[in-house]
Amino acid sequence: MNGFLSIALINIAGLLTMSSFCQVTTGNHSSTLLDHPKDIVYDQSRHCFYITNNTANNVVTMDSAGNFTMLYDSLPNPMGLAIFNDTLIISSSSPATITALNVATGMMLYQLPVPGATYLSHMDADPRTNLVYITEQQGGVIRLNYRMACCTFFVPLGTGLIYGSQTVEVDTTNDRLLVFQWNMGYVKAVSLSDSTLITNACSQGISQVHASESDPTGAIYVSRYYNNSIYRYEADMSGSPVLIASGLCVPAGLAYNPDDQSLYICNYGCNTIAVVPLFPTGRPDQSSMTGIGVLYPNPASQNVTVGFMLNKNETVEVIITDLQGRMRYCSMHPLNAGSHHLVIPVESLHPGAYCVRLVINRKIILVRELLKR
């Protein structure tokens, strides 16, 4: 896991999506509409992201081409996000407020102050219900019925969770909430059927956890704010958390994008979005391929050949990036079904390690590490 994702990290100033690696747009790029991005959520029905800007006090939309537009301005200290159909839920601190926006119209639906709360952080939605669970830093969890615009304390302040409760994940398989702490690194499990039942979810936690996100396998990813890294927990929280990406810039919110099987990360410290391909099934999507692709010679000095087989006609992108995610080569190849061996020139690359990807229809189908002599 460590070796795979160390070569797959993409850290970008402005967003390069799988469909636009070959050209970086200079219009609405991240430096103009990102101002300390705090959280990010993916809207699968619209194929776009929503991002809270904690310093700018607004929410912006990022489309699949990497363009940013303003969704809603003048929100006090926006923090966490959750999406239900057309309704975007936003938590705020100072004052502690829950806001609901209609993403289709950009209009505010309602705004709820939360008496007794001071700092609302990140949240997660229960896909089986209309409920959203929001962490309160003082050690509580708020439950919101977004349709009824009604919220209550699911875990009252100071009754089982410590100060520094930061982010929460709904674990429907085990009917529990997983609450990640900022301070001591504890991960707590709160029963969804009885919120007084609070236990330790794992034997080893990590501190400075800022946000969390799960993938379709149930694995959970957490960002370590000042450690500039991302860790992965197994779905059952067994074993130790595994480092999967480092070298980020104060990573905050996380969002899983099923379209390209990647984790999108708010770099709070430098106003960018980073992308880490995850391939949660254990291998890249190969619906367009038969057989396993090869890369040879490796190490290479002049040219490298990418060998693979397609089961239907496709346009294949070949992308080479360095380990900092900077694109060093990109080419497009309309190909027929069958076996292919593409010769890629690498003579101009400096010696070192690189990542070679094949991309079809915005999905990565092959990742290989290349050593350039």
C-alpha cells in the first residue's frame, strides 16, 4: 500500500482532472476562489465538488473540468459538508450554526443556530436515513434531520467524548458512529441505537486528525493536519493505521470520487486541491482492458514501451508525472481493440522516479512506476 500510493500522489495548484491532464486551464483556477479550503464533498449526480472556504466565509463549486464558481457567500466560519440530493448541509463555528443550501438554485433553505455548541466541525450523512451527524469540538455529536430542519444533541457535551472531537464516520455495517479525536488520538465508537454506549473502536489511534472519508470497501481515510499526511484504517478498524500519502500542505477535508476512484484533499495551507488515486478494489479499473499492462525496459534511458490489450476501441491517455504530481509528459492515442505496445520517449526526463498512468474516460486503468536513468 505504501509503495503504491507514494507514486500515485498528485498534488496540484489548481485541479487537473483525469480528463484534462494534458492542458492546465488558467481561468477559474484554485488560487482565485480557494481561500483556506476546509472541507470538500462530491455530488455524484452532478459530477462536481462543493468546498468550504473557511477564511473567505463562502462555499464554491468545482466542476469536473476543474473550474470554480461561487455557490454561496457570507457564511460565518464554514467548516464541514454533507450532501443529500439537492440539499447541501454546512456546519459553521463562531457562531455554531447549521446551514442548508439548495445546490440547484444556490438559495438558502434554512439556518439553524445550535444552543450550547461553540465549534461545529466535520460531519457525515447516514445514507439509510435523512440524518446527518456533526461533531462538536467540546466532545459531543449533533444529529440533524435535514428535511425537518431539526437538530438535537445525539451525544451531549462532555458525556463520553473528550474535548477535541473532530470528525465522524457513519459505520452502517456495525450500526455505529466512529468519532475521531484531535488530541489524544482516540477513535470512539458510538452505537447508533443507543448513544450512551461508547467504546474504543481500535487499539491504536493517531492525533491531529482533522477530517475523514470512507471508500466503497468501508476503509476509512483520515487527514493529519500538521503532519501533512493521509492515513488509512481498515473497515473493521483492526490493525494500525497505514500511511498512504505525505508531503501535503496542512490537509483538511477529504472527499471520495467514485468516477475516478480517487481521494480529493483540501490543502488548507496553500489553497490547492490534491488528488490521491485509491483503487479501492485493490487494482485499477480494467473494464476496458484484458490482461495486465507491462512497462519495459525499466529502468529506461531513451524510450519506454507500455504494453496492454484493449477489449474495445478506446482513446488512451498516457500520462507521466514526477513524485510531486507535476506532469512531465502526456499523449493521446485513439486505438482499436487488441494488443498495443506504445513507445514513449523519456530521454528528456531527469534521472529519478516517475509514475506512468493509462487513462480511459477519466478512469485510470493502469499505474506503473518508472525509473529513469
